[in-house]
Amino acid sequence: MILITGGAGYIGSHINKLLNKSGYDTLVLDNLVKGHEEAVKWGKFVNVDLGDENELKSVFETYDIEAVMHFAAFSSVAESVQEPEKYFKNNYENTRNLLKVMNEFGVKRIIFSSTAALYGIPETVPIKEDAPLQPINPYGESKLMVENLLKDESDFRGLKYVSLRYFNAAGADIDCEIGENHNPESHLIPLVLDAAIGKRDSISIFGDDYNTDDGTCVRDYIHVEDLADAHLKALQYLEEPFNDSNVFNLGNGSGFSVREVIDTCKKVTGVDFEVKTEGRREGDPDILIADAAKAREILKWEPKYPDLEDIVETAWNWHKKLNSNYIA
Ligand code: UDP
């Protein structure tokens, strides 16, 4: 059985679906602080907080866990700047608990949900995995601390891990059964879609004085279904006894500015709405674009939905379903 921490959340729920469709048994562990029980449509579910070591041990006692996929974390850069200690507790210390219990129960494989935020302000783009790790916000810092811990556990205690550094996860399940549902929402695409649906009056661009073509931040948006597929491939990679721990970037290798994302959302939804410009949000690098050649080569990963319009289309379908009460 594969344990999926944070499997009631946005990315974890998509992997839970894919693993079940691919013949794996899954156990979703989530404290439902950010996750939604209704997103756990496949596998088993336990409502447990990773900070509760005794509860965690009883989960490992009860279920036969062969590997862990670890998504449970806070993921808002903006919030992490305001409340860093929350991020170190939830993202780092709770992972330490998880690794401790895994070690106690002899569970030796983990796939970690990491992030491009580890690279901070990159010296060159596209970014390769061996670029300097110099996060500029507590969210990225907390994830880097976990990667360092994983490396030590791997070097000295026989753990095998794959760390997947996502660029900007976006889009939704193509069957529209699950999707992004953060409360409060802080990510660009769902906020823009909120404006399209009339839930917000406008969308604000956080800074138009960045060192990019149109002055707004450039990001590499990767479809959540493609992320899910990479996790399945990473699990299969770790099932091969001779494969070592490894780290992979996951992105499409193409960047879109905040303005381009907003324009794409207007095109896909057919709705016009007000766009304002505000000051910069703290902790945002100018440009993040992945070089994901390593994942393509070693994991044989090939994104199926690299087109931003396709990504937004699936996000829009889900957004309409989630907010059906806003549709006249
Ligand atoms: N952003 C924005 N307005 C918003 C939300 C986000 O201009 O209402 C910008 C944000 O500053 C960043 C980009 O959109 O440059 C992507 O932000 P998001 O929070 O979606 O993902 P992140 O890059 O922080 O992981």
C-alpha cells in the first residue's frame, strides 16, 4: 500500500487517483486543515496530523505501507513570509516525524513534493537541478531543509528518495472530478478564474517592474496531470533496487508572464474583467523556468499538456463546477 500524506489536497488527490487507476492500493493521510475529504474519492482515508507521532505510528502498525508519497505541507509563499514558524513546523518538523516513524517501521522509500522555490533568484534560466539552492522565502527554505534531511537519511540510513521540484502546478483532472480548492486562495490562475466567474471584481498583478519582457513575473506552469504522471514514474523508479535517490525538476521549460496568464484566461473563458497593478509581493523571483531534461531522460517523463490554454481550460472546467453557485 502507498501512503499519500496530503492526499486530500490539490496535487496529492490527483496522484491518488492516478495510482488507483494504475493498480496501486493507497492510504490517504490528511489532517484536513487544507485538504478536502470529498477529494479522497479513491483508496482509504485516515484523518491524522503528521505532528502526532503516536497516531502516525498506529497508522504504520495498522497498514502495510511499502512507500510514501509526501505532499502534506503549506504552500503559499506569501503566507510563509508572514508566518515563517508555521512553515518550519508543518513542512519541516512534521516531515522529520514522518521520516522517524518510517525508519522505525522499516519503510525505505519516499517521494517528496519539492519546489522550484529552492532556487531563489536563479543565476541562469532554464534552471537545472544542480543550480545553487538559495531560497528567498520561508516556504522554499522549509522545503530545502527537508531535502537536506532526505539526503542525510539516504546517505547514512538507507532511505531511498526522489525529490520532485515542481514549478507552478496548474490545471485540473481532465475528467473534472477533482481540482484546485485552496481557502483562502493565493495562486494566480484560480484567482484570475475567480475574476472571470464574478467572485472577485478584478485581478491584481503583483509588480510590473520585474526584469522580464512585460515587467511581470514569468513562471513555468505544469499541468497537475503531468505532475501526477511524474510521481507514478518516480515510484516505479524507486521500485528498481539499483536506482539511487534522485532529484528532478518538473516543468515544461517555457515561461509565461502574469499578464500572459491573465490574457490566456480571458481568451479561454471569454470573459473580460478588470486588471489592476499593485506593488510587488514579497519573496517573488523574476523568472522561474525549468530545465526538466533529467526527468525526461531518466524517468522517461513526457508532459502531455504543455499548452497553457489546455492547462487553463481544465482549470476553468473545474472552477465552474466548484463555483456552480456563482453561475447565473
Ligand atoms: N500573482 C499575481 N497576482 C495574484 C496572485 C499571484 O500577480 O493575485 C503573481 C505572483 O506574484 C507570482 C505569479 O503570479 O509572480 C505566480 O504566483 P502563484 O502564487 O500562483 O505561484 P508561486 O509562483 O508563488 O508558486
